[in-house]
Amino acid sequence: MSMLVRATPFHSRAAAANRLNAWANRNGYTLASHYGDANAEALAPHTTAAIADVSWRWRVSIEGARAEEFLSRLLTRNPAKLTPGQAFKALWLTDHGAVRGAGAVARLGRETFRLVSTQSDLDWIASGAALFDVRVSEIEEGGLAIIGPYANKIFDAAGFGEALNALTFRKMFWRGLDIMLTRFGEHGGFEVWCKPDDAPILWGRLLKAGEPLAMKLVGLQAMDVLDLEAGVPRPERDYDAARDGFAMAPTPYDLKLESLIDYDHLLFNGRTAFLSTPRSQTRVGVELDGDRPAPYTNLMRNGQRVGATMNSLYSPALQRAIALAIVDVASAEPGTRLTLPDGTAAKVVSLPFLSVPDSIAE
Amino acid sequence: MRYDAAIIGAGANGLAAAATLGQAGLKVIVLERAAVCGGRAVTREFHPGFCASPFVDELPQIPVEIFHALDLARHGAVFVPTLSSLALWPDRKHEVLHWTGSEAFNRLGAVARKRANEIRTRALTDAALAPERRWFGGAPTPASWPGEGWSNDSLTEFLSESLSGDDAHMHALAAALSGRAADPFAVGSALHLLTGDGGGTVMGGLWTLASALEAAARAAGAEISLGLEVADIRLRGQHAVGVHLADGTQIEARAVISTLDLRRTFFSLFAWKDLPKAVEQCVSRYRYAAGRARLLLALDAPPPLEADFAQGPIHIAADTNAHAKAHDSWRNGIVPDQPPLTLRLVSAADPRLAPIGKAVLTATLGCVPHRLFDGAWTNEKRTALRDRTLAQIEAALPGVTASVAGSELIVPPDIEEQLGITEGDLDGGEIAPDQMFSFRGFAEHPGSRTPIGGLYLGGTSPAFGTCAAGVIAARAVMADLK
Amino acid sequence: MSARSDAIVIGGGLNGLVAATYLAKAGRKVLLLEAEEILGGSCRASAALPGVRASLGAHALTALDPRLVKDLGLRGLKFAARDLPTVALRPDGHHLVLGRDAHASARAIAAQSPADAETYRRMRSEIFALGRAMRPLWWDGLSDAFSDPLFSRLKVASATAFLSNLESEPLKAAIAFDAGMPMQSGSALALVWRAAQEMCGLQGAMAMPFGGVAALADMLIIAAQAAGIEIRTKARVAKILADSAVAGVSLDTGEEIYSRAVLSSLSRRETLLDLSPTAAAGFSETARLERAAPLTGDAAILFLLNAAPDFGAPNGRFLIAERLDAYAAAESIAREGRLPDELLIEAVVATAADPSLAPTGLHVLSVRVHGLPLAPEGGSAEIIKRVIAALERHTPHLRERIIGLDIRLPYEQDVFSGERLAAAYAERVETPVEGLFLCGTGAEPMNAISGRAGRLAAGIAQAWLAREKRA
């Protein structure tokens, strides 16, 4: 894996808009952390719409006669059920049932698939694919996500045609550009992908389409707050995905991602180990007293450590700091009162903290 | 029907009080004469396809502890703070006079916010104390007294000390006096700075906040009755024991919270003979200073404004003398030549308010008298004011008047009639050192209490923030009913 | 085809027969599949030498589990030699006899190196004591009994380090022959393993059965047939069928046979990489197995002689191993595909103890060459040439006496490792595929005939089948 940090295809446009020169790195790419007031950006997906550069997400093409067989072995759900144009979300596990990655898998054709994830895992997937004579290649594209109650209106305003159902995608030739429209995000809305060279054009067109609807350009920080509010855990940012092929942690139960596993899918890497994994911990949402975030901090109950927070940020919509955390099952009931080591009060709440409204109330 | 508490008025304060009491397990009923909840937190269509909040564009920020306690975020109220404001010369000699972003300006705002927070927090906590526990010894000194500087200085003095630069000065002046009738040279007018802290809107329009508060109140088990007018408060001796409705229904309650303003509470809900002399005197001496008028404009095309500037209030700047002159006119019952004006392109931040490609522009005027020297507000006088205001707006944003598709003018008597507020004063009384905070009600009866046992005042109290007055009253009720 | 079996056993060699028989005795319906025409695996008598009963599989036994004899009713098993000493052949003719009698060995050592004698005696007692103490690890599959710090040190110690107290190179080299790859971490434990074994009631002994291991194989075949196992020969398994658990096998003819469990007597690598569905062992495990391809192995040669070879030493298991370094040198040369200059050889005159192994008047010299490349340059001809040359240094005129020979080239076996040696049997027997078990040398700690893997695999499979039935 290269240690090089790259610019996304939208970098020149993002730099022009990034007045405060606030940048961050994610998955090997440089992105604007916020373009102006980070709190205002974090509110945008709840009020009108937000547009963000998501080119940093890892995308690979998986092709071959045995591609379906390979993915069936790799993923915790069976891709045989996908028809071209459909996608689902699944995990992939180590031999011992620990979570290595999570992502959306889309079927483009009988032997062609695409995997999208927020963390790259080329070694594992490429070496696994090689066992099945399946080709894996990384895709370089520019991607913009639009999220918020106005997302559908902006979709229409841009002229993308028929609405797209969740977890489907469509390639199209849109006013001279080859693009792919997807609805893979956890927050509703949609994503538009284009060739790197076409990125500046796409940026301009989408910003223009969204302007009358008060769409706001948001940076990585706002997207992270959105993930946190929705309770969506991401590898690298919130937790360390297993990187050793024999690792036993974190388990799907720890991360509360077992819903991405199909128990009727009989043969996938790590299944036997997963079936005997104990459910000792689980992921919960924690509301903190005050507005100071507390990431990667122990959580105490009656003087005992019962877990720890993962990522934690201030949510302007909730007007408090919130955190995702992994705690012992016994302390995971919503309403359980915990404390941080410095005495700050914390309370377990059910997830999501807040969802994005999928349309506007008139 | 017997309740622990009856709340008059389902505005933000009334609903917040109901939710607070409901969460404490008390049996509560809220009585509202209008068909909807929300009071001034309302958004309505003033021209086909065009909506706006008729009375105010934004509300002061809800104190965080109340926001959390009522779980408003989950009930759908996402509070969007107003980040910036703009000051323009009236004839647009310079494009932009001043824009928030200067350090001193922001620091002033931060200082005012901090002080207001301190006062509010103290008031919220103190409300829970029972009346016997006086936190001031001897002569009544209000605990939430803002402090010497604020209550002794005039606005101009205070600003001269805190800000350098005429531009910033004028911006701050315009922001503090927006929608009001106040003399910037008057002693104690610095208090106006405390009332304009960190306000904001709620996405979808202010009515979203109202519905979130209503949801919170219902979730807490409170009953809300709409379309019911309270005729008077039932007394037994010197104690309030319930309310009479206009249709004759009697409601028994161990406590009554009135979110109406002081004069309306006492002079319309009681028979003259039942009021203690002290109350009658205090209430008659109480002053109102309604000066707010609103012009709502439906535009076929948005005015050419840079996106950054379009998101917040746009104050048409005037120097201190102009403000003083406007106040003079107001005092004499005359509409000023150039009333202080604040514009806001509300549809820029909230596209729901107008069809795509069109816009809603609101104008908030100050120093518009409730009663004109020569009589009532006739249609003629309304049209004259509207035209004059449009000319003012045209000077600041050329080309706007050509795209006006429809409009609505609201003057203080309209506010009085529609919201049931004395003289249409949205502040609930003049902002002056002898009428603010603890002096707003009855200083000897702290924390919203009144000389009448069982009766509490939960109406608007500037600088406390939205919902705070209602919650303070609720806490006083909880403390007293224990 | 008959109804679905409880278990299919792949491979009709010693281990497969043992596993199948134990399972059948536990009441399970077993099908044994053997690719060749006849059973016995590597323990069959040499096919190239008619009338000769010696086998290329092994010339003596060191680790045959004594319980097999009782459990499987191997009544005819008698031993021609019970306690073959190790004889380290020296070029100068002063051969060193290392028997089970520690004192006698020490005396023999003292003749050349007095300091070593005492060291050897102490070392040998220590090893034998440890062997007795650790026997349950390798006999019953228990693994948790050893929190002893000595054990954990041994697990990572190399035989070379362990033997460093001795001075004499030939002595060290001779002892190291049983340590697998003596410079590897964990090979010290291999010496203890050897001392944990028992033949004919004698600890650490090497014994030769009458009729050779082929006779043992015959007895096991009879026992298997008596136990009611269905046996099919000329049935080569091409694939193991499995999804979430094993479902059966498919032969190279395409025929699919279903069963609830499968036991494989092939190596772990071959079972999981070649026969199982792609990456059935798990992506990481598959990658690890691929990386751990063995590059060297042992070759076996049988020489049919018309006269008894004379090594100038009492009969025993002859070792030609001059220096400890030779092991490392041989390993690195062999990894490049070349034959080492200095061959490490073990030779036994099979007919000396058991003349019935060859027609009257003929003799069999059974040779094992340690650490040769899997695809040696020059092929078998070159190996034979060099082996004869090496042997002739100790037994002249060997070449003229050879009237026939058979050779088994080095084949792929699971690589030795200290971890493998110290793991519990269950870990070696079970695989990541549910219902698939290893019962052959792939599940043994060392490459030696013992049958224990077969026995324990049968037990583990039996328990698994019982659980699965309930579930």
C-alpha cells in the first residue's frame, strides 16, 4: 500500500473554495476539512442539502468468470442474488471471524462487480481474488455525494432523469459526461462519479444545480459528524479493522455490524469462527455532558471500566458532544449512565442519534 | 377537571413549561386561543406560494439545557444559528459597510452572549428555589441584576468603549435596535445588546420549532387545547385555583402559569376589584415600547446579493443621531422618515419559503408607533408606509421593487390582535433597567412568582432566550407544589 | 450406490486404515477410498523387487502406538528386532554404538571424548525423563499440562543449541538425525518426542516387525475388513465437496460420493490446497499454506544384494552423518534444487534381523537419505550414484553386490515446525472446514509411523458426528 497522499480530482476546485485552508487526510487523500463554519456545514444535511467530495472512498473493479464465486467466498452475503444495477452492503472477515472491511458491492454484469469501501484493503482482496483467477483493479474516479432533504429535488434539477432506488446505480451519458449515479450512502441522498478529467465540470454543474436550493459545500468534518449522528462506524476513523489475517478482533458483534451478515449464506471466509464468536460487547451511542468531544476514552460504570468510546465529535444539531462506543453488553441498555475517567457524565442512547430527514415537511 | 397546572398560551414558553412539568409527572393542560400552537413561532403563506414568519425572522437561542431536556433535536427542531450579519449604507454609496468577521465585533458579541448566559443560567437554577429562600438579604435586590456597566451605560457609550471604527459601531447599533423603538443615548440602553445574542432560525421555518415543542409537550403527557380562550383566572381569596374559559368551562388547577404579558395577564384575566392594590399599581406603571413593523415581500427574482451576504440579516445602517431622531418621532406618534430597517432574504437560507427561482425578502422596521398621533392605522397610512419602505429598500438593493409580486404589511396593532400581545410589543415590555430581569415581574416574588399565590408569569423575557421564561415558571411551580 | 456414509477416509495407507477401523468400531458407517489398486500406501512391499517384502515406507518403527495392537487386534505382530541401537559410522572405523543403555553408550563415547561421556549421560537421562513426563501430550492429545518453563524453552530451542554442550561433532550429528531439522527452532523438542515413544515396552527403542511394515499393513487391512468398512480401490479423490461443512468427495471420474465427515490421510497442504474448494481453509490460512511449501524431503532406497553388506560394526541402524553443519548445508543446497555434497544417510540391513524379507540368499539394505530437493537435478540416477558412493566408504564392494533396487524420490510432506510439534493433536487433526479432519502424517507431530493421528482423528470425528447428529 502506497504511503503517498494524493489529491482528489476535485482538489483545484476545493482549494479555491477552502478559504480557511483547512485540510485533512483520509484513506490516502487530501480533503477539505471544512470550507467555512464547520458547525454550519454539519447542519446542512439536516436542513437543506450538503455536497461533499467523496472521491477518497476506495473503489475496485472485480472481474472474471469466477468473480461471483470469489465474492461469495469473500463477503458475508451472497452476490448471486444481485442483478446488474443492484448493490448490497456486506462485511468481509478474517479467517477467525474478525471484521476486516465493510462496503457496498454492486453488480455491473454477469462477471463484473464493483466494491466501494471507506478503507482500502487491496492486499487481502487481490490475493484472495488471485486464488480464483479473478482480476482486481482500483478505479480512479471523482465522486460527489449530495445528502439532505433537498437531495431529490437537486437530483431532478440537475436533470438526472428517473429517480434511483436505494442500493441501485445507473451509468449514464449526462450532457456530454460519462457518469455513474449511485445510491449507496447510509444517509439517503445520492452520489455522482465521473472520470478524473471531468471532475471540475461536474463540480461546477452540481453546485449550480444546488444553489437555488441552498445546497452547502461541506468538508470532511461535517461528513464525519453526519456519520456519527447516524451511528455509522467507519474503519480507521472509528475503529481499527483487523489487518492480520488471523486476527480475532474486532468481531461483528463488537461493532454491531452483524446485520450485514446473512446467516443463510453458508460459505464465506471466517464463518465457522463467527458462529462461535461470543457476544460480549456491542456498539452503542453515548451522549456526553457538554460540548467537548471525548474520542478513544475509557467509559466507567461504578468505578469499573466497561468499554471505550470510538470517535467523538460535537454535533451542532444535537448541541452536544456525542460518541460511538463499544461497551460490555451488560452496560449497553439505552439510558445506562456512565462516566468518563475525568468525571464527565455520559449516557447510553439508542442509535441513530439523529437521522437525515428524507424529504422536507411542507 | 382538575390539573396540577394550567398554562395560558401555547407559544414557545407555554409549551416548554408544559413539557417540563409533564416530565416531572404533573398533570398539565395548555390553553391556546388560536387554532395552532407556537405564538410568534409561526410560518404562513402571505402570498400564493410564498411563506414567511410574519413577526420575526429568528428567535433567540434556546438554552442548551432546555434543548437537551426536551429532546428537541429528535422532535425535529434543528436550530441553525445566524452566523453573520451585514450593514449597508442606505444609498449604497459603498457596497458593503461592514460585515461580521471583525474580531472586535465578534468579541463584543461573545461578551454579550456570555453575560446573557450567566444571567440566564442563574435565573434557571434560582427558579427552583422556594420563595422563602431569599438569595438576597434585606432590601429586594434582584439576583439576576446584570451588573453596573450594562444597566448604567447608554448604548452609544458602551459601543464607543468596546468597538473602534464607525462602521462596526453602526453595525452593532443597527443590530441591537432592530425592530425596536429605543433611544441609543438613554441610560441603560446598553441592555439591548444582551437581548440580541446568538439567535437563529429553525429549518423549515419557525413553525418547525413550534411543532417540535408541541411534540415534546405531548410526549411528556401534557394536554393541549386549541381554540379555547381563557376569560379569567379563578381566585379563592388571594390564591389562584384555576381558570374560566370563554365558553363557560371551569378548569381547576393547583397552579396557573400565564405566558401573556404583564398587563394582559392582570388587566384582562382579573376583575378590577379582585386585584390587590400593589399589583394594580405595579402593572399600571409598566411601560411598553412597541415599535416593530414588518413588510413581507414576494419576489419574482432574488435580488443580486453575494451568497455569503445573503444568509443573515442585512441592516441598513444609520448613525446614532438618525436613530435618536427616529425614536423622537416614535415618541410623538409619528412614523419616522427613515425608520431603522433590517432586511433579510429568508428564502436564501431556507428555499422552502419560496418557489424555486423566486425569493422572499422580509423587512423589519423599528420605531413604528402602535398608535399614531392622528388616529388609528388606516389603509391609507398603511399603503403610505409600505411605499416609503419599498423606496428605502430600492435604494439599498436596486431593482427589487420591480420584482415584487405580492406583499403584506404588519404594524403593531396587527401584532397585538394576532398574538394577543399588549400594543404589539414582542419584547413584552420596554427594555429598561427598571423593567428587566427580576424587575420585569415582581421583585419581591422572585422566579416568576406573583403576589397572587399559585399564579406565575412565564411570558417573554428578553435576554433569557427562547423557552427559558416558561421553564423558569415551571420550575417555580414544581418547587412550590412539593 | 449405497446410502450416505458417516465418514469417508481418503487414503488406504496405514493411517487411513487405522482411522477407518476405529471409526467403524465406534459404530460409524465408513467408506475408505484408495487411489491405487492395492491398500497399504507407502508401507506396501516394494513392487519393483519381486519376492522382497521390505517396504520403501519405513524399515523400522519407533513410534507405533502400542494401544493399536490391542484395540485393532493385531495379534500376529511380532518383532524381529526389538531394540536396534544407533551406530554412527566413522571414516576411521571407530564406529560409535549408541544404544538405550546410557552407561554403555557413555563408555563408548569416553573412548574418544571423555568430557562428552558425562555430558551425554546426563543429557540422555534428562531427555528420557522429559519424554516420560511429556508422553500424554503426544499419546492422548492433551496439551495443557505443560506450564513448565523448561517446556516453553524447549519449544523454541533448536537441537543444535541443545547439543552445544557436547564437543564431538560426529556425536552431535548422530543425535541430531532424529531431530528433523536440527537448526530449526523447536527441534530440541523433537528429541524429547522420540524419547516419549515406546516400542515393545522399551522407551525410545527402534524395532523391526517380522515381515516389515508391509506385514503391519496387511494386518491392518484385515482388521479394517473385519470391522465392516466399505473399501474401494482405484478410487482417486479429485475434490472434497464442501460449503459450510463437508458434504463428501468427488473422484477423478466425476463420481460424487456424499458423507457427513471426511478424513484425509494426505498432508495438510495437499488436503486444504489441492483437494478442498478454493480458499476453503480461509484466505489467510491458504496464503500461509502456499507460502510454506516444503522444498526438501527424504528419499528412500531399497538395495537387493546378493551378499550381506559388512559395515564392520554390530548390526544396528547405521548413520552416516559427520558434522552437525552438514544438516544446514544440505538444507540450503537442497533448496536450490541441487544435491548436497555430504549426504546424511540412515541405513538398515533389513534381512539381518528378518531374513524372510527377501528370497533365500538375498539381502536387503534399506536406506533413507535426509533432506534432498523435491525435484533433484540428475533425478534418481544421480542420487543412487551418490548414495552408493557414500555407503561404499563404509561397506566396500557394495556396487558389485547390487542385483536390484527400488527408489522413492522425496515427496511433499508437511513441513516440520516447533509449533506443529508442540500443538495439541486436535489442532493438527481439525481443519477450518467443518467435518474435514486430517488423520495421516499431516496430523502427526513428526513424520513417523505411529497410527496415533488416525486413532485420535477417528475419536475427534466421532465426537463431531455425535454433536452434529444432535444439533
